[in-house]
Amino acid sequence: MVNITHKSSTLRKAIATGIVKVSDQNTIDAIQNKLVPKGDVFEFSRAAGLLACKKTYEVVPDCHPLPIEYTSISYAINGLEITITVEVHTVYKTGVEVEAMHGVMITALTMYDMLKPIDKHVQILNIQLAEKKGGKTDIKYAYPDTLKIAVITCSDSISKGVGEDKSGEIVVDHLQKHHLSVANKKVIADDFDSIQNEAKNLIKEGYQLIVFTGGTGLSSRDITPDAIKPLFEREVPGVMEAARAYGQERTPYAMLSRGIAGFVGDSLIITLPGSPKGAEESMNAIFPYILHVFRVKEGVKH
């Protein structure tokens, strides 16, 4: 089963369709007039389809168990064909495409089973995904090829050559996964003036996204937010609130991070934890979604 623990829960929707084709009008009339010996075809098959959506993970080995928040099953008759439409919603880390298609399959199979005593030539056709929404496929990237990005690690020890800059590398790797290149990466000491001056220089040089990692905790040398916050012209508190909420689901210590985010002119500055795990989880929480701020800033709504 694929690991989805790094993903964030979002609203996911899927619509699947399929066709049950009968051999003559008598079968259609029997369905519509509720004269099929086994019962009301539409209602029985709808109940089966609803159960199928909920239990998909029990029969498809690689599907994750997930909360089904909404399911709708409808029918449309066109000649001798009955189109089944199944719509499924969830708020979770992965989509419901398979659940919707499984719902169509079992709805159609139930109809077949109920109709076979009166029609020996029923066919099940064209089960397919018609639409899906939610997750990364809905994210609209903002200028992925043109954003000028800097990644700065704040660490006394690493700046002295003791240890590796693992957090900075994690941030860079994560940005590259979203087709974003880093033009400037360096390590500086946990020093108020050094941090603030570095930020000011990067802003002057036209960097649009500046990511600091390190110095967001509660030790006496954790001063990155203190140095950066006075520069903000417009803070965006929801960014790091989202990162802390994401982290808190994975470790009880995420609430201790003092990371902040905000704009100085056209430059977005984000301060992330210095631990490799904290940096990785924060990046998982806010990327690629954070890129939408550049669209909003330019007045682009969609």
C-alpha cells in the first residue's frame, strides 16, 4: 500500500459512469414499472452501489480505507441503455476515483443479477472515470520557471563547518520536485543582524521567495523569527499555522515552533524549523499550495 502519511487532507471528489444495456423495451418497461420479480431494480442496485463505495478498500488490496462523506447514485435511460452515474466525496489524503468506479461496477452487476431472469442478453459497458477533483491535480502553479528563490540555513554549528546542512538540502530537494530552482543557497550564523541583513540583501536583489530554515524554536539562540518579523509589511499567519497543524498530527512538539511568514514588497519570506524532520514536514504542509499567493498578489483568482 502506498505511503500517504506525508499528504494533507483536502476535499476530493470523483464521478464515474457505466452503462447497462438490455435487449428489448420490455425489460425497460419492467424496470420502470417495478415488475421485475427480484424487486425494485434501481433501489436495490443503488443500495448495493452505496455499500460498494464504502467497502472498496476491502476488495481492492492497494486502496486505503477512507471516510466516505457523500455518495450519490443516479440513472438515466436512453433507449435500451441505462447510464449509471456515481459521485463520491471525501475529505482525506487520497482520492476516491476507485471508490466511484467500484460503486458503478457493483450497481451494474446488481442490475444484471436482478434482470437476468427476464433478459438473457444484458450487457455491462463502458465503466469509466468521468471526473475527479481535489489533490495536487487541482493545484495551479505560479510561475514555476521564473520565481527567484533563496534558501538560507541559520545555524551556528553548520556555519562553522560542524555538521551538514541537511535541512537546507531537504528544502532545496522539495522545491525541485515542484520544478522550482534555487538561485541562492547559503548557511549563516544564528545572529540577529546577520539574519536581518541577509534578508534585506535578498529583497534588494529581487528574490521573490526566501526560505529560512533554523532558529524558530525556543532556545536562546533561536532568533530567526525575531529578526525577520520587523521587516514584514504584510504577515501571512495562515502559512505557518498550516505547517504547525500538519506537524502536530505527527509529533506533539510541532506547537513549539515559532515560524512565521509574510511579504516584504514582492518578496515572500518563510521561516521553517531547523530540524530535518521539521523542515520536511513543513515543506510537505505548505507546498505547492503556497505558490498560489503569487497568483493572488497579481490579482489572478483562478
